[in-house]
Amino acid sequence: MQRFAAVIRLRPEKESEYRALHAAAWPGVLAALKRARIGNYSIFLRDGLLFSYLEYSGSDYAADTAEIAADPVSREWWALTDPCQQPLDTAAENERWAPAEEIFHLD
């Protein structure tokens, strides 16, 4: 199992919309995540920053996340959620959620 964390800004004027979307996350989006062997997935909000954490149990993260990106339901979901977000200034080009480095873990 691998752990992944990432951050992105939440546009303040879109907070209620973003919260509403995630309060009723689409079953098709959740199914795509599970097919990609992603679990224990959480998104936290603090001071305008979204922090995501997930656990991946597969063997090819790039291939599995590419399948999510190709999923029509996930793409439709992103068309609604992406405008709510603003990548960090330090994010790489074409990177939305900026990866966070794990510096401590306790099992």
C-alpha cells in the first residue's frame, strides 16, 4: 500500500458549491476510484487549502490514475470541481493538485 497526499487552493467564492458536490459524491466517481485501487481517500479544508490523502493498493499508480482520467463520469465531475480549485503557485505546469512529501508516518 502506498500513501499519497496533495494540496490545492479552494476558491473562496466556490466553497459552498464544492462542499455540496462532495456531500453527494457521485457513485460513478467513487466506483472509478475503487476500480483504480484507491481507498481511504479524504479531503480536508483549512484556511482555503484543500489537503487530500489517499491510499493506493495497486502496482501501477500511473496506469490506474490514467484510467480515472479517461472515465467519462470522472471527467464530467472534474468539469464541476476544477473551477472551484486554484493550483498552488509552486505546482508544476499542468499540475492541479500538488503532491505533498511525507515526512513522518506512524502505523
